[in-house]
Amino acid sequence: MWRRPALLVLYLALVVAITWLVELGHWWETGHTTFQIRHLLDARGLQYAGVLEKREIVGLLQQSGGSQTGNCN
């Protein structure tokens, strides 16, 4: 009697976990957070004061000749 509800809960937990992993993988492929990009700009000595949107910050990084990858610890 309790097996069906338990299996349903297990199934739903697996669906949520798989969905979370897919979303995490998508985020990893698309780039870094704004904080990480600003860290890269700071490391290169570039100014970004007054820049509000992420696409503008990414543009500054790309104009500096660098990519969005790097060590952002």
C-alpha cells in the first residue's frame, strides 16, 4: 500500500534532480556570472564603472581581447 506513493516520490525526486543537472549544464556552457566577469575585468585593470547590463560587461571583456574563461576563484 505504501509502495506506490514511495515510488512516485522517488520518481519525482529523480525528475527534479535530472532537470537541475540539465539546467546546471546549460549554465556552465553559457558563461560566468556578472560577478565573475567583473573579477576578470578587475584582474586586467579595466574600468567598468557605470556599466549596468551583463551584455555590456561581456562586451568590455571581449574588447579587451580576452574570453570569458579564466580562474575566478
